[in-house]
Amino acid sequence: MSSVRVYLPDNSYKEFPESPTVLDVAKSIGPRLANDTVAGLVNGQLSDLRTQLKDGDKLKIVTMKDKEANEVIRHSAAHVMAQAVQELWPEVKVTIGPVIESGFYYDFDSPRTFSPEDLEKIEKQMKDIVKRDLPIVREDWNASKAVETFQKMNENFKVEIITDLRDNKSETVFGVYKQGEWFDLCRGPHVQRTGQIKAVKVMSLAGSYWRGDEKNKQLQRIYATAFSDQKDLEHYLLMLEEAKKRDHRKLGKELGLYHFNQLSPGSPFFTGKGSIIYNQLIEYIRDLYPKYGYQEVITPMLYDVDMYKTSGHYENYVDNMFFSEAENRTFSMKPMNCPGHCVLYSMEHHSYRDLPLRVADFGRLHRFERSGTLHGLTRVRSMCQDDAHIFCTEAQIESESEKFIDLLNEVYRTLGMEKYTVKLATRPEKRVGSDKVWDMSEKALADVLTKMKIPFEYLPGEGAFYGPKIEFHFFDALNRDWQLGTLQLDFSMPERFGLRYIGEDNSDHTPVMLHRAILGTLERFIGVYIEHTAGHLPAWLTPVQVQILNVTDRQTEYCKDILARLEAVKLRAHYDSRNEKLGFKIREAQLQKIPYMVIIGDKEVENKTVSVRLSNGSQKEGIPLETFINALTEEVRGRKLKSSFV
């Protein structure tokens, strides 16, 4: 038998007489590395340390120090939590326990209702299991053995999973991971032993349904998290507390920006203050359109369902659409603008001289998000996007993509959002169009990013059903990842709608369609941006830019004069004339995140000046009123991120 070579990141290789596991390779390098190994990146894919390697495989060994380690640790910690629960309450049945972005959860079928005190018991039991340093062993069982074993244990949820996954034509093999006497089904990956789980925290309780279907049995979900280091857990918990303070649902209520009502679930009611933020963002994007060659259009909100059958949305998106009946016809509220823009394009004749045609639309959209997924402004049913579509020739794809990225960068710089990563989402399993078209589309977007020297990573299977997309993932002040801007390349929809333009050869050609958004959904963006800034918006976005505060009634007339002067130059100001102590009024203005407080006493009246207090507590005195107004006007009109008075 020929030997097996496994290549390491430095292009060196290790040679074995037969297929080694990831852990075997680590052991061949040294005992310290082997002891620290939790998984491997095999040809770029995160894999269990028990994975057998093939000749020519490329391997990066994942240790406790690597960023990928936490995902593996959380897989194993989920099993530790399930074991802890069943050790405490043997009558509880386990279902599934996946890793999620910030940790993991496990759904339990329990005759008892878990309490917060139970969570403390579970965490204590988990730490005991970790301390036991139980070896974690993988076994491969055929379906018959797996069904028989779990049936004897009355673990009916596991039996259902196995039954659904087994292939009747062959004996499907299932991975079973054991730690001590306890075991569960899992694909992995898992660490070597429970002692490699260095830090765990049981977080919260929630209700759930088996397989997410409210028609199925109700379960109890326990959320938890785990890290490779106690310091990382402590940092995460601190960030979690900070995130609670920044929660846009909390701040939106405190600042009086928006409300929700069950008469229209998932549809925000923006107040006068909230509408200012909303409209300022639209106005900003709208002001950039002439510079970048866009024309704004207005399209209907309600369409015959036949349009969505033509576009492919009815087949691929029907579960997320709202429908109504009128005059024996079925209509749908539009969940996106692209089909309507195709219809608009088709109503006129186009030449290659008309292209690229860039059409933007701030029309309202409606999507049926399930009630369990709704979350403040970041997951809604009624929304608006800074949406646009570019109809162009194939030769213009590269230049139009570059122009869009330039536009996006200008917007993100203005908003102080320059920390982002780029991902290229490729063909999903459910899609329209030929593989040849998808190959061409994915290569075109990759070439754009490569030419612009923009680092990116692939997101296999995450593209839209009609084409691949470039995603811009913004990192906020807490280093959380939010996908905002997108650029999607679409050859299919123009073809499906029969769109044409007359080329230089005087023949008909089908245009290419670029779908693009910068902020994305405005509702979601506002939620994200409020959390990023902790509600301290730049002055040009704040509902009240200046709060005028008098010390005594003697300054009333001067305060009214200041208010009139500010309003005359279209600055948003408010005079707090209440008969309250100055300290109280300052505190309230700070809580409302008002960027500028103008404090007026006798000295300011006499000298025709203002004392300016910023929301961070710093104060500047003796500023001539005219100087203050001019500086603030320039700051707001220039949409500057930083204060003119810092």
C-alpha cells in the first residue's frame, strides 16, 4: 500500500503508512500540540480531530488558541449541558442542541418547568462534568442499531431524526459521541475530552417547538455559551451587558423614536422624532444620486401574482409574501422592487446608448416574517430599502460594480462605518438559471473584488435564487457583524421578463441586472446604527440638535431669539422653558442624547454669547452666537461625523 502524505500550512508534509486522523498528525509533531488540538481545517473545512485524512489533503491543526476553537468547544459543551440535565433529571428527553453565533442551545422535553434556579444547578453540574475530564469517543452506528438503542431509552425525538435521515436503499451510518456513560447523535466536530472546555455559562430559558413548528410539541430551550478561555467568557459577558444598554428597542422607547402595536405586528410606527432620522437618511442617499447617475422612480405596491411567477419569486419566495384577492385576481404586496423595475424597463424601448440605466426606489415593501422571528427594527414585516437596480451590458458589469462600491464607501465613511468585511455568496441549492450562467456570474463578481484589491471570503450556497451577491458585513462598536450593503448580479430576471435593448450591431440583446443596496433595509439599519452609536447620533441625524436652557426667567427673551435664529437656518432646536432647576434640565437633555445644550445665563445675555455643553459633559463658554450658529450649520450641512466644538 502506498503512503499517505498530508500537507501542512507551510507546504511541508507528513507521511504515514496509512490514513491518519487529524490527531495522529498532531501527535507526530509533538505531545504539546496533540494535547492542545481540538479540530482541523481539512482543505479549508472545519473537521473533527478524528477525521481520517486522504493522500494530498491540506491540514491546519486547530488548537485552543485558534479562532475556530470556540465553535468546536461549543459543540461539545452542548453535549455536556444535555448530560448535566439528564444527570440531574433522568426523566428529561433531549432533542437537538446546535451551535449558534454567540454560543449554543439545547431543546428539552421535560415534565418539569425549568426555573432560573435550575439554570444555576445545570451550570454547576456542567462544570463538574468538565472537571471529570471525560474522554470523548466517536462511534459510527448503522441506522438499525441507532433506532433500537434510542427506542429502548424512550428517546423518541432521536428515533424520529434517524428515521427521517436514514436511506432505505443502504444502511446509513450515524455518528454517536460518548462521554462517560452518556452519548448522543452528532456529526461533530468535538474536542478530545470534556476538560478542554475551559469556560461555560448557562444564560437563559425560552420556549420552542419541536422542529420549529407550532403544531408540534412544545419544548424548553436553554441557551448557554462556552469559550476556550475564562477571560474570553468574562469579556463576552461584559459586552453582553453593554449590548443590553445599547439595545435599540430600549433606546428607541427612551428616545421616543418608534413604537410597535399588535394591530400591525412587525410594522414599526415611527414618531415625529424617529421620522426625522428616517427621512434624513433617505435625503442623504437621494442627494448622492445625481453624482452617481441614478434616477429615482416610484412604482406600485400591489401587483398581480403573475408578475412574481415570471420573476421566479412565486416559486422561490412565496412563503414570505402577503396576498389579497380582488375581482377574481390574486395580488401580492411587493416584497422587493426588482420585478416592478423590470416591468418599468419593459414599457420603453432602449438602446445601448441608454445603458447603464440606474433606477432607485424608496417604495414600501412587505414581507411575511414569522412572528417568532420578529425582532424590533432588525426583523420587520413592513420596510423600505435604499434600493436600486442597474440595467447594463455585460461589458459594463465591472465598471458599474466598481462605481457602486465607491458609492457605498462614501456613505460608510460619512456614517463612520469603515470597518467591514466582504463576502461573496454563491449559488444556492434552490435557484434559477443554468450552471454556465452561474459560473460566469460568480467569476465576474470575484474579478471585480480582486481588481479592486478588496479581500473577500466565499459564502457557499448563500446567494439569491437568481444570482450571486457581494455582501458587506459591518462591524459595530461591540465588534458584532451586521450584513448591510449588497450587490447582486442577475442574468436570469431580465431574460425571464424578455427585456431587450438595441445593440451597436442593431440587433436585440438582453441587459444584465445589478441589484444593489447600501444601507439595506432602513428600519434594520436604524436599529443597527442606534446600537453602534449607543443613541449618540451625529448632529445631522439627531431629531433635536440643540436644546436651549435658561438659568432663570431673566434670559427668556434671549433664549427665544436664539431659537428663532436657529430655526431660520433650518436647525432643529428646542427651548426648554420649564421652571425646573438647570441641573435637572441638563440631565434630561443628556438622556435624550441631544448633541448640543446651549446654556444661557445673565453673562451670555449681556455679551450676546452662548455656553455650549456637549452630550459628553464637556463645556465651552463665551462663544459668540453667530459663531456657534455658523459652525453648527456647516457641521450639519456637511453631514460631519464629529462635533465642531470638540
